[in-house]
Amino acid sequence: MSCQNRLVLILGDQLDLQGAALRDFDPKTDEVIMIESANEAKYVWSHKAKIALFLSAMRHFAADLERQKYPITYIREASLPIVDILKEQLLKRKITRLVCVEPGEWRLKLALEALAQDLHLELEMREDDHFYCSHQEFLAWASNKKELRLEYFYRLMRKTHGVLVGEDGNPEGGQWNFDRDNRKPYPKKGPGIIDPPASFEIDEITGEVLKYVTRVYKDHPGSLDAFNWPVTRSQALEALHHFVEYRLRYFGIFEDAMWTDTPFGWHSVLSSSLNLKLLNPREVVDAVIVAWKKYSLDLSAVEGFVRQILGWREFVRGMYYMDMPKMAQDNYYEHKRALPKWYWTGQTNMSCMKDAIGQTLQYGYAHHIQRLMVTGNFALLAEILPTEVCDWYLAIYVDAIEWVELPNTAGMALFANGGRFTSKPYIASGAYIKRMSNYCGSCKYKPEIRFGESACPITTLYWNFLIKHRPQFEASPRTKLMTANLNRISKDDQDAIEIHAQKILNHLDGL
């Protein structure tokens, strides 16, 4: 290979034969390189299922490339960081031209840019074309806004891409947002029979990966017993088809509902396939709209799903690249407490946390309300250091890549950036969890009790948080009602809440 040839780096979350990295690939002169690095599994203490998903999907993708006669170097089970391995390969082959798609993690983006400078490489870092909105389009939208809010961005995306809008540019159904029709709890008797997500056989490649991860990462959190994630493009398409055929119809109404031993509810469980680029968001949105028309589904369910993909997913990506690296260091409330040890084990007396973390350890998955209003809500109320919480989310969920994980965790769940793109802290007492789940029925703590040994820690910490930050909550019309409720609690009880909250905060590991 001469020095004029190009090496094309494909990372583990860029598994698309139609992706930007391979756009003008010339098999006569170019070569693909893919690298498995133990560093990627260890810089945060990654869930076994996350490691297995990435490795299996990468190996399947490499096999696809080989079948299609792409020249490829695939480096397995390397111990050094990706950039160190890449440097060795570039120097060994005397290559000075590197092509890649922009990484989904800022640290890797900086490391590749530093490598290019160090080796005097011609680096062509292409923007990921898996998204509806480019960086430049997002910056142009954000440049003249006093407030960066999803709703206005989402409407622009709908109009720009002609999704759920009529020829006159107005929204289908006469409104942009059907939230009021969605987000109900399950019936009191429970969710009933829920069609499970698609399931996949463990083939030879995945079986080998599962054995390898079990052996090499045995001290990492989580289990591989229930591993059932799409690892190929064809499996991801099957998962998408299964969702729109059997599960989409009830997605919207129950998208916020929680129930013990109901890990997936009616959710699509497509996020890992989208984030590995096994699926393109355009085909996901298109499939949902086809199903809406074919089966005359409620528009509320379809709009709620489209908002997650075309709205929120695109929005947080734009915010990530606009606000890094500051986003990773933000700590608006100056919280400093350590993450409780039971976040890694699920061994706590709080039923909601036990169930949400327990299923996370089993599957590497929890749906957005479990992440935001259970584990995230507690972390904010318990004044935990944002970087520790963010590292946990990045480690523990199979679909967590920093561009999507960090804005959701730091920006939304923890309010660490002071409301840069959210209008209020997302906090709630145990009453919310009781309303949206059956967790409280089996819990030793009582959500309606504000202090004392039987009090729900989330309820105590919620009221303590409001007392501590009362001026902030009273200043906003969106949160003023919360402090109005606080004003109905006597001074003596407020004092007792603060005393009990301090006791909880000093002994988080014992909950």
C-alpha cells in the first residue's frame, strides 16, 4: 500500500455499509480498519451486555465487509486504546491519509485530531449522515434563540422533512404535540399481556463473543443470560418490523408506565440498533408512519414516537456537539456526593430503584422514565456528583454512546447545566412513582410519608430539595406550584424533613 492510499477507520457505533466513511471507497487503493479495544470497555466500568453487543455487531459487520470484498484489517481483543493501535498501523504502512466519520464521543474525536497533528496526517473527518439535522443546521437554528427548547426545533424538523404535516405545512391532527393523550399508567390490575420484542438466535459469532466477555470481563457489572440484542442489519430490520406490527399501537399511551418485572413495556427497544447505525432514523420514522396509515393507529402514539426520534434524539445530538467539552463538567448545584454502591448491584430497600437497576443489570436496558424519573431523579435529589452519575449511565446501558447519554443525563436528569435546554429540574416525590407504577406496593418505605423511618427517601429528599432551592423554584411559573405545595407544610415539619434528609444523605449506601 503506497503513501497515497487511504485507511478508512470504522468505529463500533458506525456499522453502516451506506455510511459516510465508505461513500467514495475504492477497493483498489483504500482499506478499512476496525479495532476492538479493551480500553473502550474499561474507561467506564461497562455492562457485560454492552461489551458483547458492540463486539458481536462489529464482528458481524466486518464479516459483511469481507463478503462484499472490501479490503479490511480487523484487530481483535487489543489491550491498547484505539488511537494507539491506529497509530501503529499508520506508521507501519506509511499511510498519511485517514478517513473516518466523526466519533460519537468527544474524547475520541480529540484523540484522532491530536493523532493527525502528531503524524502530519491528512485527516478527513466526515459528519455522520445518519441524522436528519447537520451540525451547521443546528447551529443556525440555535444562533438566534433566547431559549433552546425542543418544541420549536421539533416543529422545524417536522416541516423541513415533511413528517406528519399536510401540504399546507400544518400538523396532522391539528396540533404538534399529543402528550396529553399519552403517558398513562397501566391499569390497576397490571399491564396484561404485552407482546415481547423480537428475539434472535445466538449464532456462532455472538456465541463466541459471549464466551469471551464472560471470561475476560467477569468482574464487570450485569448479566449475559438474557442477551437478545440485534447485532446485524437484518436483525435490526426484523426488530423494527416487529415493533411497528405488534407494539407501536400501545407505545404512546403507556410510554411512561412502569411495572415490576416488565422491563420493556410497549417500547420499541430500537435505540441500540439506531445508535450502532444498524438502522437509519429515516427508515424508522417512515415505517412508523406507514403502520399508522395501514392500521389506522392513534395519531397520539405515532406522534409521540416520532417526537422521540425526529425531535429529541436530533436535539440532544445538536446540543452535545455545540456544548462540549463544557457539558461534561457542568455542575450547576455543585453536588459532590459519591454514587451509592447499590447502583452497581440493585441491592437496596427502595423497590423502584431495586426493580429499575435490577432489570438494567439483567438486560442493559431501562426505558426513558425509569432512567429520568427513578435512577436520575434520585441521583439529583441525593446531590450526587454529575460526572459519577454520567459515567454510570454510559457504562450500564447497551445503547449509551456519549453524544446521546450525556445530554440526557447531565442536561435533563441532573439539571447540571442549569437549564440550558430544559425549563425546569425534573424532580418528583414518591407520589409520582406510585402513580406511574406498582413499585410502592411492595416497598418498606411509604411515598406519602415525608420524614421518619417509614418515609420514602425520594419523598423526603424531594421536599428537602425544594426547601433548599425554594427561590429558584418560586421564580419560575413552571415550578411555582411545587413551592406552593411546600408552603402548605408546617415549619416544624419542614425542619423535620431537613433533619431526616440529612440523615439519608449521610448514609446513602444504607438505603
